[in-house]
Amino acid sequence: MRTMSLEEILDRIEHARRFGKSPGVEVTAQVLKQLGNPERELPYIHVAGTNGKGSCCAFLESMAMEAGYRVGKFTSPHLIRFHERITVNQEQIPDEAVIRIGEMLLHREFGVELTMFDYCLVMAILYFREQKCDLVILETGLGGRLDSTSALSHDPLVNVITRIGYDHMAILGDTLAEIAGEKAGIIRANVPVVVGLQEQEAMAVLRREAEAMHAPFYEVTDEAVAQLHELQLHMLGEYQYENAATAMLAMEVVDRIQKREYDKKHAIAHAFWPGRMEVLREEPFLMVDGAHNANGVEALKKSLQSLYPNEKFHFVMGVMADKNYHEMIMRLLPLAEDFVTVTPESERALQGTELANLIAASGVPAHFEEDWKSCLQKDFGGRTICFGSLYFIGAVKEWFEEVNSVLYEP
């Protein structure tokens, strides 16, 4: 049989169904069982939430490497390359492994229909086992209760739930309580759970579920977040201190089990997560941020106000049609000099023309730009902030890397 190329494998995986006929937790459980449950050899940390999951995973990874672990990390989506989703000690999975593992999974009949996410997760687990990882960090894709990452046959060292907000409401529910209930689905009996700062409505649900499962409950406090402000983080944004405090508390729980000592604060200060308030260029100023829901935009707003007080910004926005883009716009209007809108490359994208008309109706100048690459080469005379869909942010980063040999490092 002819060996499939990398391009063929990625095309097959990336064009698999986004949502399967059966919940991901059931599909992945069946696939892993047929593969001999390779995940059983992997101690892991399970991370859910609405905002800050990826950053929390980056902080966890940095601390775990500082402690001497061989760390596998599984996150989604990718910004530029598929390989970003699966890393070991911050090194992306090589082409050879993607081809070899991907071809095996695509050619094998499991009796269930895998989504793209299922393929990615199972590939990650098989690769982490090959690499003899002694700690794995797993980020949920959507929700928690029915998420593919909840299919692992053994308990994690600790469950982590970052800040919960309104997103994917058509699937997870219309209220914070309903959404929190889905996220709380990762909580397992007697397994410690670390919870980041939450609205009272969400916190009540998480606490109640932890009590029902007899899971030790650890809650991040405002004081713990404030104490980290002594650090100069590599990742910009006020909200990153909250994510860092959540990750630090989770690693403290792990340390009680694994008995390792290391400099957590040093590791936190040097952690990096691309696409989150990342400055690509100083002159003319260009920043990208993956704020793709109302909570994320609020965090972006507060961080911009803190970093650049009394400034107005040129916003470049591309968003999915299933997001609460009305609320996202309203939160940024007070900081906006003007908006440029784009249409991200996705079937789910909101048309940039519609978005521009909506913003202009609010009294702030806005226009649609089909050729956003040429647009971003212009000097608007202030700071330009690209935000919204991670599809768009990834496209901006990929374009920037193509036209610039060296990225600006904040």
C-alpha cells in the first residue's frame, strides 16, 4: 500500500466532521480501548474552561519542564501548523510521526466516526507514550462532560477549570450555570480540582459538583493573583496573572503527589503562548490577540487600558458568525479610533461587510477590507490590534512570518 503524504493525511484529518454523531467521550473511549488503552501509562493534568485554557496550559508546561518532567501538551486549535497541537517539551510533533500515526489511524476501522479532534487527541496520546512522557497536559476542546479528553480510562493528577464565560451557548447552554455544569463534567471522584476566579453563579455549580464527587476543592484567590504582579511576565495582559495563579495552584497540588522542588515563579515569568496579546511589530505597532468571545474581549480591553492608558486603537476584527459579536463590539467601542473588518477563511465566518455595517451603525468609523494583508502594512498613526477568530489570528501570524525574518519578542 502506498504511503500517504503529510498533505494527504492532514487533509483527511482536517476535513473530518467537526462534530460527530456520537459524543466525543464515547468515540474516543472506544478507539482507545481498541488500541489497548495507551493512555494508562501517562500521568496527566486535565484543563477545561472558557477563557485562559491555552495560557494556563503554557504556564503548566513551563513549570513542569522546570521541575524536570518530560512534558507532553495537547492543545487546540492550531494557529499556523497542525503540529502545534501536539508538543513534547515544547517541540512540535515531527512530520514523520504525523504521517506514521495518522496513516495508521486513518486506515484502521474502529466502528465509530472520528472527528478531527478525536484524530488529533488519539495521535497525541500515542505519540506521548512513544516519547515516554512522564506528565501530559490535556486541554479540552469543547465543554468537558462529553469532551473527547474525558475518555481517558484513568484519573488525572488534578483537574483544572479556568474562568467560565458565555461561549458555544448553542451547545453548552444559555446560562453560566448551565455552561459551568458542562465544564464541571471533567471532575472525577476524589480527584483534586483547581478552579480559577469565577462569577458567583459558575463557582456555585463547580463547588457543588466537587462536593458531590468528594473531590478536594482548591480555589484561586484575588490575593494569590495579586502576589504574582511582582513578576514581569513574558505574556502580556492583566488576565495572564489570573491564568498563572491558576496554573501555579494546580502544580502545587501535583507537587504534593510527585514531591518535586523547583522555581515556579521563574518558570511562570518565562512562559509563552502565541497569539495572546502578542506584539508582532513595534513600528508601526501591530498586536494580535485571540479574543473571540465577550469575556476574552473584556480581558483585552482591561489589559490595553492598563498598558496604554488614555489611548485609542485601530482594531482589525474577524469573527465567527456563531459568536456574540454584538457584545464584543460594544465592549471595545470606547477604545476604538476605528475598525477594519475582515472575513476569516472559515465556513462559519461572519461576513466582514455585515460586521462593518454593524459597527458603523454604532457611530464608530468602520469599513470592510478584503485585502487585509496590504492593510496591515500601512501605518495608521497609532497602535493596531488584530483580534477575533483564531483562524484570523493564525493567518495574520503566518503572513507576518512570511514577510519578516525575525518576529518582535516582547
